[in-house]
Amino acid sequence: MDRKERLRQMSNLNVFQDKTFDNFNIAPDGYEPHESLVAAYQNAYGFAQNPRGWLLLEGTYGTGKTHLAAAIGNERLALGEPVLFITAPDLLDHLRSGYNPQSEATYDETFDRLRSAALLIIDDLGVENPSPWAQEKLFQLFNHRYSGQLATVVTTNANLTDLDPRISSRLQDKALSRHVRIIAPDYRGNRPDDEDPFKLLSQLHHYSDMTFETFDVRKGATKEEAEHLNSVKNRVKRYADSPENSPQKWLLLLGNYGTGKTHLAAAIAQERQRQNEPVIFVKVSDLLDYLRSTFSPDSRVTFDRVFTLIRECPLLVLDDMTSLQSSAWAREKLFQLIDYRYIRRQPTVITSSIDLDSMDKRLRTRFADTRLCQPYTIDAASYVDRLHSR
């Protein structure tokens, strides 16, 4: 494993590796570019080139804060520089877990890694509702980095006056911190159909070109890879014809990044949608973000409404179930969702770049039940590697 790959594995940015400055759209779906979004992009890009001091990105849900923060991290990783990306709730969970005797890292080791990171990116500060202990630990972390003027990026949708005043004062210190407030519309929710969480949540429209017809099993592939890819494609295609009548109502698509898991999962969803069947296709990280956003005072839908809709959807496609760094709350909600559909044998497709043994133990017991779930491991070089190495 080369240096850049080691840095990526340590960064927590695997689930956000598609978030770059190149694909950040400052004028989504025909909106006029909003000056605050342009300013946020320019400040984030400038910070990525020379990460000095602090950058605070403030704005409501769906305005691109996390995308820009992750883009900064990915830009630094591309330059071979270390980065640590973490959400505020996960940060506190990691610190608490350090007191567990079975934890891989002690509290002191975890806290020191956060305090001393060359570039620390904290996403969603203010949603964690910390206890007095957690609030004190957050202050200690921020104060250490403030005193040392260590490069730090923070995103928040909270009113700064609602944060710990000791942290808020440091975030707003103009001598160290650039404060960018994004007041553009919520591009994920400011739509005529934004009251419909089904239309808002499903991301299938982003994958319209991923069909069975466009799944290339030959280009750059060895004979064995082509045969293997074609076999998996045909089996998955049979499942797509009638998931509810399939002997195993779940599909688990495993394999390295770029081998075609998402393409095949999207192709299943496209086929069901063509047959006028309701489908939700969503990345797991985005699903959890959306569920968290329902607790915002500005949310137009309740958590219960969204969670029920996802649980009951005739076909649910969960893409990229790879991160094991989620908060305890997120892990619990994900298990509740999976367990509900497991008990009721509801058609579900999951993709993951990690093997079964590396998954959360409770999820693994569901995915390993071959009476319900059919796993397919795509054993081939990534499509990009096939194009360039042969």
C-alpha cells in the first residue's frame, strides 16, 4: 500500500472520496449561482491550496458544506498530505469508546490524534447535543488547536450563539478563522416536490446511465474476468426481473471500488423503475445524513415519516455500506432498518467494498443468512484499471 492510500485509509474520507471541487455545482439544476455559495467555494478551494488557520462553513442542510469540507480533504490527500475527517457526533463516540478496555485505541491515543492532526475537518458541529463531559472535551480539543493555530475546518448548521461560547468565540476570531456563511437555498429540498421525501431521498436519477446494457464486461478484461463479470451480470439481471419472487430476496454485491457494484445495483433499480415499481436508491452515508437532518427545526418532514417510508419501500438499494465509523445512533438506526426488512423478507440490494467478516457483527448475521441473502463478490480489476493497464 503506497503512502497516499495509507493516508486515505487513515483519513475517514473513503465514503466521501467522490466529493471534489471539480464536481461541486455552484448552480444546481438551473439555479443562478448564489454569491455566498461562490464565496464558499472560493474560500474552500483557497484553503485547500494553503491550509493555514481555520475555516468555518456555516449554513443550513443541503447547501454544500460537507461537500466542500470533504473536497478540501480530498485535495490535500491528492497532494500526499495527511487529513483527518470526522463528524462531531462520531468524534465524541470515539472519545467515549477509548474508555472501553477492548477498544483498539485508548482515550489518550484517540484524543492526541485529534488534537495533533495536521489538518482536522469536523463536520456538523452543533448536532451532537453534548453532555457536560463531552462539551468540556470539545472545548479542550478546540482550545488546543486554537492555541497552536493548527489547520482546522468546521462545518455547522447551528446558530453560533447556541454553541459553547468558548468555542464560538474561537471560531469567530478573525485573526485566525475565516467565517463563511452560506445563505443559498437548500438545493436538496427547495423543490416543488420537497414535501415528498421519497423523491427527495432517492438518488437514482444521478445514475441514469448505469443500466445492464451499459455494463461493460469485456473492455480491458482478461478472459476469466469477462466470463466472471458476465456471469454476475446475468444472475443480477434475473433478480431484477422479479425480486419479490426470487428465492433469495436480498442481494449483497461485494468487491473493491470501481469493479461495478454500484453500476449493477443501479441497473436493478432502473429496471424496477421501468416496471413502475417504487424504488429508493441511496448511498448509506447520505441516508444517515438525511435521517439526521429530519431533527432540524427547519425540516419539513419528520424522522418517523421518512424512516417508515424507507422501511416499507418495495425495493431498497443501499449503496456503499462501507464505513464502520458511524456514531452509535447511526449504527443503531441502520440495524433497525436492516432488521425490519430482514424479518419481513423485503427485497433489498446492498453494495459494499468490505467483506462480511469486517462488517458490524449484527449486520453480518443478517447478510450471512443465505436463506434470504445471495452474496456476489465481483473479483475483477476496477474498470479504470482495466482501461489503462491493458
